[in-house]
Amino acid sequence: MKQFENILCVAEPSIAQVPVLARAVSLAENNQADLTVIDVLPVVTAGLGMLPGGLSSAQLQSAVVSKHRTEMESLVAPYWQRRGIQVEVLVGQMYLEAIRAVLRNKYDLLIKSAENPDFIERLFGSNDMQLLRMCPCPLWLTRPDDKSKYGCILAAVNFNLDNISDRVEESLNQQILELASSLALSDFAKLHLLHVWDAPAEMMVRSWSDNPDEAARTYVEGERSRHERALSRLHDKLRDQIGKEVHDHLSPQLHLRRGAASIVIPEVVRQLQADLVVMGTVARTGIAGLLIGNTAEAILEQLQCSVLAVKPPGFVSPIRLSE
């Protein structure tokens, strides 16, 4: 299934680039997509202590850009025969320039290796988190030691059962499943669908009832059944979308777990030893500055696997080209 047409790969010289570049080239080949690889350098200024006659800031910046472009061309050279690749070196703050490149060139996927800062036990660094909050297109953050082929992919979906006609959420879930199933097919990976539910009014039901145990049991079972039916409907839509033959080949496994998503999703990822989680990062859109849900951020801070993060349709990034 074709998913991407214009892919942006962000290289960071401080991180091993071969796995993410190989993944980006493979994606471009499988999708017959254009691929651009960029490096983003900080602004270089000539120090006040430089000797007279030394390089100006502009000359120094140009020299650094030229050096990095040569390094980037050497990095992608082994892949040029397989796929035409554009190389660019930009100057500025990494996450800002990457997002501006997405806005300017209408990339439909940004892929980069996670920063994996060694001073904290978290896979994603500050630039990664800013991209997760503000990048308007799907963002794929890979482990520095990412596998060439994934063995297990987990798609995390959510439902607003109080508004079953919620088109934004429906579209977001559909996009998550399209991406997860397509990647599971291409990598011959196991596909898992996870929905986390809860019964938030259980204590209130208990306090209002003459038979609190029975009332609570009935309420909780009713909530579980509602969420189970919603997950089953989504599963049926996936089967209709990809076809019975492909669906039966993938044989996706459904997981319905009760609890807080920020706790349950990382637990299931560890239990399944998932290589990739495909998930949404915001619940609502249309407001610049509504960047990432607290639950999504809490989940991402705990994950140690690659993540493909999806924004809902119409998401408006607060970053502007004119800034």
C-alpha cells in the first residue's frame, strides 16, 4: 500500500545514521517517493577574539556548510544508484528548520534517529519532543540501533464513545491503522492493535447505589462492552480497507486493556517487545499551540522503541515560514 510521496530524512552527525538512512531509502523505494536528506547546523559566528584578517562569520558559516555537505554526500553515496536523493544543509535550530522544510516542501513524512540523550533514561531528546509537538506531518523517530526489519508493530488507538460521530478521531485512527498495517506487511511483522479503556464513574456509581458492588460491576461491564464493540468495529473497518486476504495474512491481534493509557501502553510495549509504536499525539486540532496531549507526552517519555507519531487531519503547526 502506497503511503508516502515526499520523504524528509533528518541526519544528525552525532548519532549513527546508517540505520535511519537505510530505512528512509527503503521507504522511498517501496513507495516510489522522493527523498531528501538534510543536516541542520547551528549559526556560526566569528568570535571577538579572532585575529585581524581571519574569516568573517559569513565565510566561516559557508566553510562549515560546505564541509557538512561533502560529508552528507559521502553518507548517501552508497544509495544513489538505488534512489535519487536530494541533499541539503540548513542553518538554524534543528527542530525549527526541519518543520519549516516540511511546510515549505510539503513533505508527508519526517524520519530521523532519536537523540537518545545519555544523561537521562529517555530515548527522545529535546529536539525530538519539539518535533513531536509541532511537526505537522507524520514523524518517525527511530532507535539509533534500529532493526532493518521490525518483528512487532503496535498500533495504539482511542475512541470518544460519547461522540461516536467524531470525524477527527475516526480519521486519526484510520491513519494509524493504515500506516501500521502497511509497515507490518512490508516488514513481515506481527501487528497488534491496542485500545486502553477505563470506567471513570465507578466510585460515583458505588456511592449512589443501595447495592454498590452489583451497581459497580454492571457499570464497569457496560463500559468494557462499549469499548470492546468500538474496537471490533475499527477492526472490521481495517479488514474492509485492506481486504480479507491481506487481513488474514496479517492476522492482527486485538488488545483491550483497562487502566490509564500512560501506564498501560508502555507496559504492553514492554510485554510484546514491540519494535515500533504507531500512535496519535494530540486529541484535538485547529488551535495553534495545542501541541501534544499530556497522556501522549507521558507515554513517549517512557518508550524505548521507535515511534511513528501521527497528527489529526487539519493540525496547525505553530511554526511559520515567515518567522
